[in-house]
Amino acid sequence: MRKVGVIRSSFDPITESTIQYALKLRKDKQLDGIVFEVNEEGILSKKEREGLLKYAIKPYRKLLLKKKKEDQIIYQEDYIQKDEKEVQQGQFYKAAHGIKRKLLGEGYYLKEILYHHCKESRARHSEAVAKVCVELAKEHHVDEKKAWMMGMLHDITKNKEDSYQEALIKKYHPEILDYSPKVWHSYTAPHFLKTELGIQDQGILKAIENHTLGRGHSKLDYILYIADKCEPTRGYDASKEIKLSKENLRKGFELVMKEAEEYRNREE
Ligand SMILES: [Fe+2]
Ligand SMILES: [Fe+2]
């Protein structure tokens, strides 16, 4: 008969510190295994959280998802994961090692991350951009998940203080230090996304870097640039631009770019 301990929590998602806690608990209490039991409430569905748990405990023989009828429960605990909120806000490096790539791959918690780091109006703009990105991606056979992700996250550092932006620009992109601070966020966002979320996809990172100046020439670059300018919450009719972009992405990009330039000149 196995002697097991049960840890109940939301595991939303399972974090690395919890894995370590469970391993230590098993040893200290000399148990044959620790069973993780998922609570009802969470941002992700119970099924999604159990799916993540499965990945997270894969390397460990003595961490379990289900108890057997004949198991003897020696110990149980309602456990609150200390760093769960932080993972939900984008510190994916605190998630259990086995699930980091899964979190990114599925696009989990992107909305929570967005609303945590941005003002509400900025977050709403980003959601609208993501929608247009997906629309254009569909039309041009581009990975829709990537398109959605870059739309959601392209302005993620825009509401951070100038001092944060400036320090990063000085260190990693001194060549644009003389540019308007309005441009900085497109260069600091990829850094943030790499270090916090662990995003490695160069297509996404480059498109985000290029979204203000419009210097990129990949499909993702064009899509994000167009979507950022043409999303509906900006409040003007961009149906002509969207229609052209669906027919011919490069031509759509050139039109939006030209109009943005004209607008800037008028403003000046
Ligand atoms: Fe932006
Ligand atoms: Fe934007």
C-alpha cells in the first residue's frame, strides 16, 4: 500500500517553487508519493491546468496526478502557491520548468499579462490590434497564433516609465537613443518579452521591434504595422486600407505607411 500526501491548490499554473516544495515534503514525511489535486477556480479551465500539471510532473516518478483507491493518505494540505500571480502577470520563468514552452505555445495568460502591464485603453487597443492581425494572417497564410501574440504584446512596455526605457535603450540599442521616446517601446518590448516570458520567436520579436518605424519586410512585420494603425478603436474608417491589405499585403503596408507619414507632416 502506498503512503501518499495530497496537495490541493488552483495550480494556475503549477509553479517551480511548488514542485520543489512537493519534492521536499515527500522526503521530509517519507511518503511514497505526492498527489496534486486541482481546485475548481482558476483563470485557465480545470482541464487546461491538469494538462499543464501533467507536463510539469513528467520528470518526477513520485509526483502524481491521481491517487489510487488503495492509497493511504497520510497528509493533506490546501496549498497557496506564492508565485502563481507573478506567473499570471508574465514572469513565466517562475512557472514549473516543464511548462514554460507550453504556456507560450498555447498563448495562456496573455490577456492577464496585457492588462497588468498596460493602462486599460492601451490594453484594449492591443486586443483590437491582435484581432486585425489574425484577420490578416488568415488571409495570407501566416501562423495565426503568432499573429495574435504579437498583436497582444506589441505595446507591452509602452506604459513603463521613460527611465526604464532609457536604461534599456542605452544598454541594448544606443543607436536609437536620439529618436523620440515614442519609438523606444518598440525596442524595449522584445527585451521584456525575451527575459520575462521567454519568447524566442524571432519573427514575433522583430515585428514588434519594427512596429513603430515600419522598417521590416516580413509578412509579420507588415501585418503588425498595418493592424496597429488600422484597428477599429482608433476611431476612423480604415476599411479601404484593410481591404487592400487583404488583397496585397505589401501594397496595404505601403499605403498605411504613406498615410502615416502624411499625418505626421500635417501634425508638424
Ligand atoms: Fe506601439
Ligand atoms: Fe500599438
